[in-house]
Amino acid sequence: MIRLQKSEWAILSLILVYSFIPAFGGLIRVLELAGRPQIAPVNPRALLAPIPIILHILSSSLFCIVGAVQFLPSIRRRHPKAHRIIGRVIALAGCISALSGLWMTHFYVFSEALQGPALYRVRIVLGTAMVGLIVWAVVAIKSRDTFQHSASMLRAYAIGQGASTQAFIGIAWIIMAGSEALGPLRDGLMVFAWMLNLLVAEILIRSTLRPSKRLRSRSSLPPMLPSVHRKKT
């Protein structure tokens, strides 16, 4: 049985709540594409090519929700086998999420109000970076480099959680301005959400993952040689 500390339950609950809006909205879209009644606004891109968006929604939800478990110390320390199995699943889910996102960004036709040239480039760069970070994380853990593994996965997770931050920023903008952000303003808010996530990831990497200076200095010292006692003559 997996037992978590109170602080870990708090972290897990916060991430689940944070991921709720895009995950719930995506689930509604998947059900609609499966033949359920229409609830969300019609998306012609999803109707013309539904497979990429279904793959993206399911893999992104899996990556963001299940991936949150991987950051809990109790899972990593007490249940390493479960950590490895879940890690393989979310690594695959993260790659599918990023690759399907790249496909949609390049092949779906968006109006200027929903995606301008700047947002297109940022999505291509971040989607490619997300795949690269996950691959690097796998390579790093096979080399027993736990710091690079954890740092790379945290950065990839920050990119994958972009939709959650974008949803909260978008809702906040509607509350303040009274209307939805469109065009270059929308593009800027979406890019800002990703940058904010990556900034938080770097702060966490430096504050919680990176070894302290004392430990690094100790590890860099040469091994102590046994002292040689000379006999008095």
C-alpha cells in the first residue's frame, strides 16, 4: 500500500485541481467526437481530422495527471518499481502529446485570431523541446544521472502543463476585461503561460533538485589517503 505524507497529498491535490479545466474540457471533446451530444463550441478542425486531437487530449491528460505522482518523494524512494513503470507510461504519453501537438500546429488551419506566426513558431519550438527533454531524461536515468533525469522531466512537465496555465490566465483575462483575448494578445498570453511554467520549473530545479554547494564540494574533493605513521628511529 502506498502511503503519502500530508504535504504530498496537498501537492497532488493542487496539481489535480490545476489540471482539471483542460482535462475536463478535453474529455468533453473526445466524447463529442465519439458521438455524444454537442456541448462545447463546434471545432471544424476536430471534425475533419479527429485522430490527432483525440490522441493529444488523452496523452496530455495522462501525462499531466499521472505524471504528478512522479514528483512525490514517497513514490520514488519507497516504490522504485512503480516509479519506473509509471515513468515509462508518462514518457510515452508525453511524446505522443508533443508530437500530436506539433502535427496539429502545422497541419490544422487556424485563423489569425487563434494562432498568429509568433505562436506557431513557439509551439513548434516547445513541442520539439518537449520530445527532446523526455528523450534526454530517459538517456540520463540509464546513465544513473538522477539530477539531469529529474530536471529534464520537470521542464517537459512544465511545457505539458501549458494548457492549464493558459486556461487560468484566459479566465482571469475574461473576468478583468469582460471579453476573450484574441489575435496577438491571445498569442502573447499563451506564450507568457509557458514562460511562467518554465520559470517555476527552473526555480524548483535550483531550489529542490540541485545538490547543495557543500555536497558538490565534498564530491569534488579527492579521496583521502590513509595516513602513514613513521616509526621513530
